[in-house]
Amino acid sequence: DAMVIQNPRYQVTQFGKPVTLSCSQTLNHNVMYWYQQKSSQAPKLLFHYYDKDFNNEADTPDNFQSRRPNTSFCFLDIRSPGLGDAAMYLCATMGARGMPEQFFGPGTRLTVL
Amino acid sequence: AQKITQTQPGMFVQEKEAVTLDCTYDTSDPSYGLFWYKQPSSGEMIFLIYQGSYDQQNATEGRYSLNFQKARKSANLVISASQLGDSAMYFCAMRTNAGGTSYGKLTFGQGTILTVHP
């Protein structure tokens, strides 16, 4: 049973062409996160939501935006992708109570041409 | 500031042998959690094991155990009876219990690539 779903798994976009990555969860978790992971590096947190409360990391570029229309869904919008934005994008969730770990989705691998 | 250090970029182990992956951390927060995640080449981050800073006993989950030495600020992962499917990148991570805008934020180490030889 999939718990954190990311679509698409692979996304190709052109330099400067807006792209949206999506994440959904069946866990009813309060907190949702977006991470960027470049090759052979650790995941880097971009932002997270606690319910509808949005929290942006200080070094997240303005090019990256996020939306969370409801508990289940969260979107990552890249307004003008550059070559340096090619990476794996990981969505994760966590409940406010109970299990301490974050549950990750399978990721979306973004290629920028 | 929180920091996680994994000093082993790569490790090799023979199938069926045990292996230890090192992790040290630094935080001034008295309450924190330590995690290990496995990331195969497919990219998905798979949760392995968790240790809370106030837990008296070392965490174990099947073939995984966490050697928690609080005074030394280390949280090494021990994998017993290695299998070929254990070949992957392994990340150590820490979460401090700061509420509000830093809720549940994870800080990751740089990772260790484990290769299991037949």
C-alpha cells in the first residue's frame, strides 16, 4: 500500500519552462516536506508545511514555490528551472504524534534540458 | 546548530558478515532523535531505525542495531549478516525537538555507500 506517492517519477523539462511536481499521502500526516537531493549528496530541505502553516528554509531560492491545497496533497513549483535544478526531489511526511520518523516517497528525478 | 558527520564515504563488506557505519553528531538541544535511512539506487529513502536521546537501551530492528554512545555523541549503525540487497547509500540524520517553524526538521549526514560482496 503506497503511503507517500510522487508523480511523475521522472520529469524532463526545458530550461526556463515552469514545472510542477506533485506529492500525495494516505497517512493523514500533519507535516509535509520537500527535499532536493543532488547526485551523491545529502537531501537538502527546501520547505515544509505544518498543516497549512508554510515554512521556508532561508536558503531556498525564490524560484521554488510550494502549495498545499489540503492535507493529502502538496506541490512543488519550479518557476524557471535552470540546469542547476536538475536533481531528485523527495517528498516526506510526518505525523504530529506517534511515529517519530519521516516517511519518504519514491522521489521525482528532474532533468533540465 | 545541528551537525551530522559520516566519515566513511564508502564501505565494503563480505556477504553474511557484520558491518558498522559510523555517525557522530553535534547539538546543544538535550532532546533529539537519531535516524538511519537506506537509499538504494532507485532513490527512495527507506527508514531503518530510530534512537531517542532519552532512550536507555540501544535500538534494534531485525538485522539493524544502533550503537548509541551519548557521551561520545555517536550513533553507529550495525548491520548483521549482510545481504547483497543491503548495497545502498546509508544516511544518518538527526532531528531536534524544536517546535514551531522548525517542526521535525531533519539534518542529514553526507552518507556512506555500502557495497556487499558475494
